[in-house]
Amino acid sequence: MNKKAIIAKNSIMGLVSQGTNILFTFVTRSLFINYIGIELMALNSTFLSILNTLSLAELGFQSAIIFSLYKPLHDGNTEEVNSIMNILRLIYRCIGIFFIVSSFLALPLLKYIINGIEITNLIYIYFLLQSGASTCTYFLAYKRTLLYADQKEYISKTYDLIINIVFNILQCAAIIYVKNYIIYLALKIIQVYASNILVHIYCNKHYSYFCSSTIDKRKLKEIFGNVKNIFIGKIAGYIYSSTDNLVVSIFTSTIKVGFLANYTTIIVSLKSLIFSVLSPMIPIIGNYIVDEDDTEKVEESFLLYSHIRYIIAIMVVVPVSILIDEFITMWVGSDMIMNQSIIVLLLIDLYIHIVHSSTSDYINGYGMFKQARNIDILGAISNIVTSIILVQIVGISGVLTGTVISQIIFWFGRSYIVYSACFKLSRYSYIRYWLKNIIYIIVTLIIYVVCNNIVKLIVITNPLIHFIASGICCELIIMLLILFVYGRTKEQKQIFVTIKNSLGK
């Protein structure tokens, strides 16, 4: 199977699987608020943030393992692949045990994190069950890493899709008819087990060379060398993605986490959807870097990949910025609408995340974990410090401002590493990259103004029809303006050729 077919297969399956998961997320959240209450929804979001803290125990082994698997999979060295997977299995079992112990040790700390909600024994049970769903992943899911590195992620996504549909229907029924959060969490645990067992069985059947063997200490030392540097990035990623809810809960109110989570659910869902489409590119990038010696060609592929991400960013961020309040009103009610500054900051974060992630993918492909370490430290410190200071001055907007500042630091620093350490190109090439991105930002703002003014002219009384018509109108305007502004650029022409060839086949 050629690379384009692999990307298409993984992307389509990832899109369908993630799209289904997102649909059920919104349905479940609506049912949660209506049948169980905003308090438990806020607790659920806070628990997930706490458990993301414990997941730092993973240290970054998965990223290091994926990087280590590229070459032996490319060369067909099954003995080395088996050795690496045995290392990952041992590590994940140790992490799983650590996760169980840490979950119990975290119980006394809940009273300091949860604010405005009475702590009862039932809340401790909720937390342990939520922890159980996260813990069981480490005992079976390590083989997913192999499917991902071997560009066969569509297999695991297919199993996830089937299991998600079945268990999400059961969870929705539990919320409506039983109104019991414990049953909901128990179904979540069974769902994780069922999905991972299917992946486990598939890998045992199709990777017959798997067998238990003694741990290769040389390979383990090499992987640990990468992990030391990746771990800093894991901490930075955790502070960026998971501390906002904790800071809001501690310094304002846990209930406000529930309100903010309505918006962050939309943003996180969009990030997940985009990742599911583009994640098949990451192992392709890793293998391309192994094969290609010409730095200029690798830079061309980076600029094309960045341009694709930019086009996706415009087509997502502009309509969302115009219609997000309208969606919230239809979904959970107008009383859940939050301050406009919060929405602006969330969307700036979303734009930067989509566009700048190309730099992270190439850094991982080159294995430049050590070079990225200092940038990750700086971004993480700036995020947590500014969030804690500003939350006490301007509330939730201050927390999100800290997140945006860290994103800007990550973007500048990681893009510099890509050009200086990965490509080893001149400073002029780096400046040219940033000039291109400044033009991208200006064009995005112009497109927003045009779309916003045209949508205001749409007069339809039915909220759902108005929402759909406005969204379609935004996307059509964006596509026309992209063709007008970028139609003659090198990257856009490459996209046209790829689309033409794919349609021809």
C-alpha cells in the first residue's frame, strides 16, 4: 500500500472514529447536565485534570518508543521490534501499578482542590472509578503504539469506533433511566478493557514474532536517554492542557469549571478531530526523514504540511469564533454563555495549536527531544506563573491568558529548533517562515471580518437552520478567499495536484 493510501485510510478511519466520539461527548454532556446536574459534570472535568497529573508517570516513554520503532520497522528488523515492545510492556505495567497506588494517595488532597462542593465518601468512590478507567489502559494498550508506528492505526480506530458506539449508547441509557454516575463510570472501565483487548488479540495474531524475552539493557538505556528530554515536554504539555481546570477550581469555584468545560469541550473536540485526521502523517514524516537526505526537500514538505494545517485552522477557527455562542445556546442554554474575552483567548489558543503543531511533529521525527527541552521548561513555567497571578486579578480570562502566552513561546522556540537543529538552515529561512505566518494571521483576520459581516445579513428565525446556513456560508467564503489569495502559491498548487490525482484514481 502506497503512502497516500495509508494516510487516507488512517485519516478517514480516525475522522469517523473521532467524529463519532465527539458526537457522543456532546450528547452525553447534555444528558449529564439535564439528568444528573452541572456539579457532577464539573467534578468529572476536575477529576480528569487530576488524573492527567498522574499520567505524567508515563514520562514520555510512548514518544520515545515510537521514535525507536521507525528504523527497525522500516528495515524489517523483527527482533529489535520485539525487544522494544517488551521494554514498553514492562514499563507500562510498572506505570499501571504506580497509577493505582497514586490514586489512593491522592484522595486526601481532593478537599484542597474541589471548591464549593461538599466532599463525601461517594465523591472518593467517583474519583477511584474514574481513575480505574485510566489505569486499565496501561496494562493492555501498549500494542497500540506498534500499530501507530507501523502506520496501521486504522485497525485500532476501527475497534474503538465499534466499542464506542455500543458503550456510549449504554452510558446514555444509564444517565437517562438510572441517573447513576457510578454505573456510567463502571461502563467506562469496561469500554476501555473491551477496546484494548481487541487490539491485543489482533496484534498477537498479525505480529506472530512477539514473544517474551529478556530486556535489552542497551536499548533500555537508549530509550531512557530520550525519555529524560521528552519528560520535560510532557510536563509542559500537562501544564498547558490540564492545569487550567485545577487553577479555576482552586482559586474561583469548581462549578465554574463546569461552565468553562462547555467551551473547552468544543475546543478539545476540534483539536482531537484535527489530530485524528493528521496523526497518520506523523509516522510518514518520521519515515520520510529516515529516507530523505536533501534538507531543502524536507523543508518543502514541512512548509506544505504547515500550509495544510493553516488552511484547516482558518476553516475551523473563523466559523467557530462567529457561531460558538449560538451553538452553546442551542446545546446547553443561553445561561451558560461566558465572557467574550474567554472565547477570544480560547480561539487564539486553538489557532496557534493547529498551526504550530507541525513544528512538534518534525522535532519528534528528528528525535530532537533534548533541543526542545529548554523551550518546554520556559513555556510551562510562564503558563503556570501567569495563570496563578492573573486568575486572582481578572478571573478565568487570566488563566487562559497564561495558556496563550505559553503557546506563543512554544511556537517561536520550536520553529527555531526546526530550522536551526533539524534543517540546519540559515536565519534568513527562519525569518521567511515567520513572515509567511504573519501574512497568514493578517489574512485570517480579514477573512473573519468578511465572514462575520456577511453572516449578520442572514435573517432566519429558526436557530438550527440559521446556525447551519451561517456555517455553510462561512466555509464557502473561506474557500473562495483561500483560492483568491493563495491559489498561485507553491504549497497551494501542490495541494491542487494531490487532490486532482486522488480524484483521478
